[in-house]
Amino acid sequence: MKSLPLSKEGTILQKYALEISQRVPKKFLPSYRSPCWQETDGLKCLPYFYQIGSYKSGTSDIWDKLVQHPDVVPVLKEPHWWAWRRFGYKELPCHHEMVLKIRDLTGKGDDSSLDWYLNWFRHQTGNMSPNQVIGDGSITALWGIADGIANYTDPEPSHVLADVIHAVQPGAKVYAILRNPLDRALSEYFYSHKRETKTPEEFHEEVVKSLKETKDCLRTKKSARACAFSLKIGNWTKFVPLHGAYYLYLKEWVEAYGRDNVHVIKTEDWIDEPKEVLTNLISFLKLDPLPETKLASILMRKVRNSRKQRKSQFKIMLNSTRHLLEEFYRPWNRELVKLLGHSSFSWGI
């Protein structure tokens, strides 16, 4: 794990998350598995675990299966507070009704306060038992930075979201879900344009344009890390090649928490061996093992968020597009293999 220098203000939290440093205690209630504490108006809890990404990689399906575990409170997956709402983002990409309900309950006109985040869980947990845990499945956490979303011209961030969450919860459980970056890119593109008719040729044009912008950024900033963390807030329609360069983001979490404390799942393994993947995830989270019958019934649930494209949309990739993306992702996959210690994360590229 990396040793983080103290800021001039004293600590990472005081510099990047003053409200959190003033509200969240250093020690939580020992009788609760989730990080909870008492305030005058009742129990407050932060997530026990974080599912940090990535986009279009089966995160919704794994979340749906995991929250069927009796020890996990089935809260909605993505509040997007740490990376987005904390900095004033008010859009509704998902969970519209709940976001508005918590906004009204908190009564501050936006979603940036810690109260909003705590209310998100408090409103959904009811009479949570001390043995139960809650999680946050916001995929934006993977590439979040410490002090908001950087502009294209911003310098490289000194700290990222992994550092802030670790400063608050050094004992949190963190896991990521990664998919072959070529398949993920194709899926993201067609999903982002699901109300339009798009062709493989148009996807190729988007790839060429986005790769050029990425290379321009690399020449300007001279740092892949700076470019990786420069996406503007709430930008869901633009294909970002670096989002598939998982090494750049996951490295931050591994350095903050340590390799043994960051569990990584391949989407392809989830598709091929869901029982083994879910069992290993439950073990990593230190939840009680499930009986075979319960595990089987969970895995029989309908696959979540697996949308079929309209017949007019040819969800295929031209060979020329594939070649461009393979050339771009190959060096990042090699770094990911070194980071995680497993050759399967090259996806054969």
C-alpha cells in the first residue's frame, strides 16, 4: 500500500472532504458489521463494501445476485455520491424516484451533503440487524478523483477517490468487475445510442475520433494518469477509450487498500462459472456461506440489465476497428496482468 503524504491542512480528509472528517468517527460501533455510529437523531451507517465498476460489465447482474444474500441489505445499486453528487451533480441517470425522495427528505435542495448519502442508506435499510451489511455499487467510484471531476486541461490529480474512501474506511471491502475492453467498448457505444440506429461503420468512426483525442491528450499532458482522470462529470454519451485501460484506475485502489484487499472479477468468468464467482465473492466479503439450494435459487434469477439491441443495430465490430482497439489496449492489459498477477486479464490481446 502506498504511503500518502499529509496535505497542508493536515490530512487527506481535511483537504478533500471536510464535512466527512467532521462527522464520521474514527471508530465505529463494534456490534455492527457495517461502519455505523450513533448521532442524536439515530443510527448512521456507511457501506461495508464497494463495487467499483466497470461500466457495461455485468455489474447490475452481480449486484442483484449478491443482495439476495440474507446478510446483505438489498439497497439500490448506484447513488453515485462519492464521485458525482458530492460535487453538485443533480441529474438522474438511474434510481430516479429514490434520488428525488432522498433529496426531499434531506431538504437541502441538492445531493452534495453527507446527510444525503447517509439518508440514502437509512431510508432503505429499515430495521437493519447488526449482522447485516450495506454496499455501494456506483461504477463511477472506479475513476473518481478526490476533489471533483477534472477538466480536460487540469493537471494530474495528486489524490483520487480511492485515497479519500480509504482515509474514511481503511477496512472497507472493495471489488471490481472487468470485461474484455473491446467487448465493453462495443456494448457501451450501442447502449449509449440505444434510441438510435447505429452501424459498425459509425462505431469505427467514433473509435478513430476518440483514439485521436486520447493521443492528443497524452501528447499535451504527457501523462496517461492525467488523461484517465479528466472525464467531465455526467458524460455518458462519449466513448472514452481509457475507461477500458483498467490498470490506470485499479492501480489506485490496489495502492490504497493493498492487492489482497481488492477482489477482481472477470465478466467472462461470471458468465461461464457464476456459482464459483459468487461463492468466492461471498468469501471475500466474509459473509456466511450459503447452502447449495439457496445459492442455486439465487443464480436462477433473471439476468439483470442484459438488453437486446434492436434488430437494425448490428452489434458487431469491423476487423479494422478491432485492430485499432487491440493495439491501444494491449500495453494496458500487460500492465494489468502484472498488477493482478494473472495472465487471464490480458484477454488474449
